[in-house]
Amino acid sequence: MVNLVGIRDLKVEATTDSGRRVEIINGVSFDIAEGEIVALIGESGSGKTTIALTLMGHARPGCRISGGSVSVAGKDMVTLSEKQRARVRGTEVTYVPQSAAAAFNPAATIMDQVIEITRIHQLMSSDEARAKAVDLFRALSLPEPETIGSRYPHQVSGGQLQRLSAAMALIGDPKLVIFDEPTTALDVTTQIEVLRAFKSVMKAGGIAGVYVSHDLAVVAQIADRIVVLRGGEMQETGTTQEILNGAKHPYTRELLAAFEPKPRGAADTADTVPAPLLTIEDLVAGYGPRQADGLPLVRAVEHVTLKVEKGRNLGIIGESGCGKSTLARAIAGILPAAVGKVVFDGKELGPSARERSREQLREMQIVFQYADTALNPAKSVEDILARPLAFYHGMNAKARSARIDELLDMVRLPRNLRHRRPTELSGGQKQRVNFARALAAEPKLILCDEITSALDAVVATAVIDLLKELQRELGLSYIFISHDLSVVEAICDEIVVMYGGRKVEEITPAKVKTPQHPYSQLLFSSVPKLDPAWLDGLEQDPELVRAYCRR
Amino acid sequence: MNNRVLSLVLSRLLIAVITLVIVSFAVFFATTLLPGDTATILLGQAATPEAIEGLRKAMHLDEPSIFRFLRWIVGLLQGDLGTSYANEMPVADLIGGRFVNTLQLAGVTALFSVPIALTLGITAAMLRGSLYDRAVTVLTIGVISVPEFMIATSAVLIFAVYLKWLPALSFANEVTSLTDLLRIYAMPVITLTFVISAQMIRMTRAAVIETLNTPYVEMALLKGASRPRIVFRHALPNALGPIVNAVALSLSYLLGGVIIVETIFNYPGIAKLMVDAVATRDLPLIQSCAMIFCLGYLLLITTADIIAILSNPRLR
Amino acid sequence: MTMTHSETKSARISGTRLGYRFNIVGMVGLSIILCWALVAIFAPLIIPYPVGEIVDLDYFGPMSRDFWLGSDYLGRDMLSRILMGARYTVGISLAAVTIACFSGVVLGMIAAVAGGWLDTVLSRFLDALNSIPSKLFGLVVVAAVGSSIPVLILTLSVIYIPGAYRFARALAVNINAMDFITVARIRGESTLYLIRSEILPNIVGPVLADLGIRFVFIVLLLSGLSFLGLGVQPPYADWGALVRENIGGLPFGAPAVMAPSFAIASLTISVNLLIDNLPKKIRDRSE
């Protein structure tokens, strides 16, 4: 096979705030053959997108390709002039962005943007281009292929936009397509359809691709070869089979290990008499003005009933918009429930946090998804942790200081971190501080709202392990809200599946392995597996898909 | 135009009306309630108490202020702006011709400054970080940072005192030829153009830079689009709302600008009239002028907001 | 209108002590501001001639050894008058900007945290106040109450409260939407705590920059009013009033007309330069 792309000793440098230059890509080399799909995999900051963009001769503002060569179809993208590069972009190399919603110009119709490449490079007449676009829409199994192009970007769904951006990339018959995390923002059930569409058009056209992702399982479905990156350096490269089955580099093994299912060991309290810690009865919550029947206009949670027992964990799983976060906010009293009871430790709680006693507030803590916004950037870790200690426990400065050390030990953070500000911490460290603040209250129940979703897989696994350990030591209960089934399975004794604001099923993994409700089945079967044959072998009932997916 | 746009526009208009009511309230009470007795001021300290009392009755000054406010508002709505204290002439007659003069000045200034400012603002944003951009930025900061009268006096020094090209004063009544017109308008227009262009350039530049930093502009670049195409097809259509907003806001600076410029160049406009009215404490005249200015300002701001709503593609 | 976006990267000759980067343009701005502050405080000690005394035989005299900035329309020393004028211009503006920003920021934070009808009423009212052009507002008040220094300070601050309020409220609303505020709320914290300990520390930087910009606006408005004869009244004279009383010298190109203008420009441009080039904390985390 002839190599389409040859990257040799690529170096990219970025200019920091103080004008210092740092190398963010340090000597990366790899090849891509004609028609081959290569995945660039790594966590945030590994430089995977930066490398992919150099294939178009592009570096984001503040960055500069400082060395090496990037040869695409015989042209060195590094040395080409800006005019020559423009000629290659869109015709030979094209780009599918991470967020299609942001990458579509809101002021122009979809069709105009999809065929823009043919206009810029004068590839064909406007009518031919439109006809070709409609063919592509059909090939990407978009609904109403004839008319979808006349809409504006805000009038179609995220999954559709993502496929439309692939059509935009394919219109000029490129030799190489760069996919930049194209399914990361999508729900799992939607992701499958998009992945399938990508795979089939790439195969059909024999087009080479670069697939940038942090998700090994997704990559396993579509890539022929995988390049593992970390900190701007290549760790390992090999065929998909080689990487999945015989990874040599320790970092790759770590990435793979994060995928191994770690089902929760049989709950320790299984044989003791269950004592309910929290019961939710017939809860309705939502937004907007109250209607005549006393219910809010938009109801995000409809008549949900559930129970958490002492020392056991409840997982709430569902896709975006299913009402799981609203449910958590209603339980915590952030968004008062319109109807329904929240009984905590034997006492009924007021719907709003303002109506609850300080002691009640203390015993139930909530930890949010984004530690970046959950920690006040103007305060040091010490101040953040000290406040609940003073507020709930009335500790003096000396007692607080000693307790902060203990808390940092508990969440496995070095004690000298206490003087730092949140912005000076890594994502995993921030989430630990976030968690330590909840622990400082000495609660009985912690609501965890997607707390691992913003973290890289390896870091997330470590956080889950920490949570399990703390549970053993402190006898806590968790309500774990997530869209990620593997995370919930790893820590929860009971799993509630939500769809459209309703609880569709409650599963106890220790007793039942497979879900019964059709939506749960669809959801569970949509989670990508490391097996490269998974996507091709996956069969989902199209009726079911149509009924439950808002693609 | 769909229902959502219509309701947004209507609510914006409603806000404008509410604002106007609050403003007229503020203007009326600021001018009539705070100071000493108007009748005493009008008749002078030597007037007899009976004469003052008579005048108070005649001017309805003895009524509760809320009635006087309503009477005033109803009068305004019917086009009755009241009678000047100073020379007993209807305020409407005093304002009439002057108002046209000011509108002419503002119109000519807008005609010059809007194209100049938009060109400079957009090109500076396109060439961001270049020497040209920096020069424009420094110039605009300089102009924004100095008072209007400094620009006016500098213009007089340069064009009238040293170069002797233009007269220092304007007399709009003595226009006999086109050259006269040019010479008369030149200095006020130059000054005002400087004052409002600086604001407009800054805001336009910021609006364009903001859209140039969006992912869809990067996407256009990665499609191989040329720079002009990126700017004119992708950035400008989306920056239109903010740019129109910038133009309207900057034009509202005209109001502050004309007060100084008309005074300095002795231009017979409504702002000069108002400054003179302040000197004689001619309250009906001040109130009417103030309302005209506020109305003009609100009109500009509301237009800007409505255009921003209409140009938002997400509301289509 | 915040005055960011200026790229003065040319001036990267910088001090990097204490982990802060402060470029030369910012430093020049700061030193001119400090100079004028010192002049405002010590003016009576450093003026070469008494301000009220006619010391030059000529009026509108040119710059000379004895009279560095010439003499005014009565033959008084211009330099002395400008140095004394600094007291009024800087003093009044500083007082007004302090009142305006303090009230605006406090109201803005309360509105953002409280929300609901209080926010709506306050915002609507202050927005309406904002739609009276500033010079007009000044004119109307002076027409009504007459001009004195306390009236000037109050008027100027009332004019700029809506702007300060709007700015602080927008910042506080953003912060208020953050999860750490929610965490504090459901911990049971009071509104006062939320404002003081959670929101204020996060907006203090931009608020100070906004204070600088508003100071510039106030200096310009005060000068404009004084120029119209509605600001500081004789025998006192701020820089705007100095231009007004000497405007008769314009046809002769007398330094007495332009010198006070240059004083104003030097102050306002310096403040703008300082704000655009504030010391930046160096955050170099190589990822």
C-alpha cells in the first residue's frame, strides 16, 4: 500500500501567557495508508487534536508548527504557502469537528454550507453539488434527505448535525477525512447510528481517515490502526487488534484497564435488615410557571418513586434530558418538587432547601459534575474545606486545620495542596477537593451528579475506587447519577433507568443481569465494547430505536 | 416574521414606552420639584406676595405636583410644549427651526462617520495585531479619552488658526452657496465625526473579532475559504446585530457631542437652545429639550435592539 | 464598555517579579496617575504663584521662563492654576466614582443573588435612568438645583450608578449561576455571606477595571459640564473651567486654552492605558 500521509518528527509549540514558548507536540511520527483509518487516542491535553489539525497545515491561534514535516498526498503541509494550503483544504483533506452545532454558521442554510466546498474550489455546478449532497444525506441515513438542506442549523438535532458535517466533509471527494471526537457530545443510543453512518461511507469511498477520540471502545469499532498519545508524545502504535489484545506500553494498559468491568462486590449489608435512608414518593418537578393543576409547565421529572437503603448505593441512569439531574436537584432542595414526598432518615423534608434545618442539610450533600464551577476559584482549597467545618460543626481555627489535613488524607491528596487555588489543580484533584467538601459535612448521603463524566477514563476509575473505599470506612450511601452505565455498574447496588422524566425500570445487578424494559435493553446494548466486531454484530430492533431515540 | 420574533419586538417596544414614562417622570420632577419657587424666580425678589400668588395660580403651581405632571404629559402628547418663561413664546416655535438645524448636523455627521468607522473597525479586526490595527486602536483610545471640547478646540486651532481654511464659527442662517455650506458645517462635523467614530470603531472591531473567533469561522478556514470569503460570508452576517447595535449606541453619543459642539461653534441648534435655557432657568424649554433628547436616545437604542432581534438567524 | 482587546504586545519589556507581568505601557500609565494624585494632594505647596494673583502684565501670554505654561485671560500664571485645578478635577471625580461604583456594585450583587421582582424593578428603573444622556442629566440638575461641589459629586455619581450596576450585575449573575453558589445556598448560607464571600472575590478584578473606566467618563463629563459653565464655579476652577475661561485665547493660539485640555488628556489616557495593561498574574501551567 502506498502511504497517503507521512508525519515525521512533528513539533508544535504554543506561546503561554508570559510569552514563554512550550512544545506541546514533541517529535511525533506516523503514516497513514490509502483508505486506512487511524485513530489518535489520548486524554485531554495529549495533543491529539493539535496533531490532526497539522494534517491541514492548521495550528490554532497561539500555536505554531515548529518542526518536522507533514506530507499529505505528496505535499508538505508545513512548508506550503497559505494559498496553497487553502487549495488542499476541502478537496484533499477535510475536517469533521467535535461540535457540529458550533461549527455550522447559524446564519446560513445547511445546504449552502454543505456545498460551500464545491463553490470555493469550483468543483462542480451548484445543481450537481446539491444532487450529490442529497445522495450523501441518504448514504448517512439522514431523515428527509431531499429537504433537510433547506433548514437552518438550529432546526435539526445534534446527531443529525454531526452527520451533516460529515456530508460537508465528503462533498469534495477528499482522500483523507479528519474526525475530531465527532460522537463525544452525543448520547450512546445516538452515537451508534452516527458511527455506523461514518463507517459505511468511509468504506464505500475507500477514504482514509484520522479519528481523534478519548474513547477506546468507540475507536475499536472504526479504526484500522491506533496511535496512543500522552503529553504530546507517542506512547505506542499498532493495529487495533494489537493494541487491544497485546498492548505493551504501561499507559495503554492503564487505558485498557479502565474499561474492565468492575462490578460491585456483593453488597456488604445484603443480609442485614434493610433500613431505608431516603424514600422518594411520587415526585414531580420541573420548570416554568405553575399550571392550574399545580404542576409546572415543563415537567422534567414525572411521578418518580424510589428508595435508598442505609449503606447501599442507588444509581440513576439515562440519557441527556431524561430528568436525572432535575431529580437530584429536587432531592437536594435546589429545585423544589411540585408534588411528592422526600423522606430522609424517617423525617419528611421540606421541598426547598430553605425549609430544611441545618442538620438536615448537613446530612445530605451533593457533588456536582464540573469541579471547575463547583469550587470557588477565588478561594484556596483550605478555605473551601474550612467553611462547612465552621458552618456545620462550629470548629475553631485549630480544629479546622487538623480536620482539613484528615480530609485531604481521606481523598488521597497531599496535605500541602491546601494552600493552592482550584485553578492550580488538575481535573482529578479538583474533583477530589469537591468530594472532600461534601465529606467535611459528615453526611449520611451524598448525591453524585455525573461526577466522573468530565474526567479522563483513568482518573475516573481512580475516583470511583476512592468512593468505594470511603464508603467502607464511613458507612455512607451514594446516589450516583450518570449517563455512563459502566460507572454506575461499578458502584451501585440498585440501578434506576430513567426515560422522558419517568422511571422505566429498577434493576438489582446482583440478582438480575439483563434488563427487562425495552428502553433499558436498548440503552444497555448501545454502550460500546472494546471488541472491534461489536458494532457490526450489534442488532437493535429498528422499531425500538425509532421509538426511543431523538436522532 | 414568526410569533416569537413578533413577541420579542413588541416586548422591546413596551419596555421603551415604560422607560419613556419613567424618564419623563424623572425629567419633570428634577426640573420642578427640587428648586425654589418658580414664581418668585420669574417675578424677581422685589415682587409683592400677591403678585407671586397670582402667578402661581395662573401657572397651576398651587396644584399637587402629580396633577401638574399629568397636565404636562397630556400637553406633550397633544403637541403643546408649553410657554417659555423667558420670552413668553410658545416652546414649540422656539424649538422648531432649531430642531431641524440639529437634525441636519447629526445627519451630515452620521453620513460621514458611519462608513468611515465601519470600514476602519472591520478592517482593523481583519488585520488584528497588525501595525495598522494597533494604530487604529491607539487613535481610538486617544479620542475616547479626551473631552469633546478638546477635539473641537484642536480642530479650530489647526484648521482656522494655523491653516486658515475654515471659519471658527457657524452661522447656519447665512448660507448663500454650497461652499458656504461646506465651510459652515465642516468644523462641527469634523469634531462630531471624531467623537462618535472612535466609539463605533472600537465596538465594531470587538464585534467582528468575536465572530472571527467562533468555531464556524475556523471551519470555513478548514474548507479552504479565502479570507474575504470568511469575513464577508461567515463573520459579517453574524456580526451584523452587534455592529448595528454599535452604530446606534455611538450615534447616541451625538447627543452629548452636540451639546458641546453647538456651544463652542455657536451653532443655532436645539442643544445650544437648551444650554441657554439652563442659564435663564427657563423650565418649560428645558423640559421639552430634555424630552426630545431622551426620545432620540431611546429611539436609537430601541432600533438597535430590534435590529439585533431581527438579524438573529436562530429566531428565523 | 470595557476597554479590553487592545494588543500592546509590542511592549513586552516587563517586570516579572512576584509572578506578575506588568508591561512598560501600564507602568507609564500608573506613574502619570500617581503624579497627578501627588499634585492634587500637595498642590498648594508646589504652585509657583498664588492662583488668584495677576502676575503677568500681558494676558494670554506665551510660554516663558517665568510662566511655563503662559498666562491666562487676566494674566494669572497658568501652571499654578492647572496644578490647583487638579484638586477639583481629580478630587470630585474620585469621590463621584467611589460613590457610583460602591452603590452600583452593591445593588448589582443584591439584584443578582435575590433575583425575582427586586431584580426586575431595580434593573428596569436603573435602565430607564441610563437612557437619559449623561450631559443632559447634568444640565437638567444644574438648571434645577444650581451648581456646587457636593451637588456635582452627587449628580455625577447618580449618572454613573446605572452603568456600574449593570456591569456588576452581569458579572454577579454569571457567578451566581456557578455550582459553588448552589453548594453554598444548600449549605444554608445567608445572602450576605453569598455576596461577601462567594461573589465579591470573583468580581473584584473586573469591577476595579470598570471603576477606572467610569473614572475616565466622570472626568470627561465633569470637564464638559465645567466647560459649559455648569460645573465648578468661580473663583474655583477645575480643568474644564480653565478651558472655558480662556476660550477667548483660541484665535491667538494661546497655551492657556490647550494646556488644561492636555492635562485632562494625560490623566484619562493614562487611566485607559493602565487598565488595558494591568499586571497579569503569570499562569503557566504546561499541560
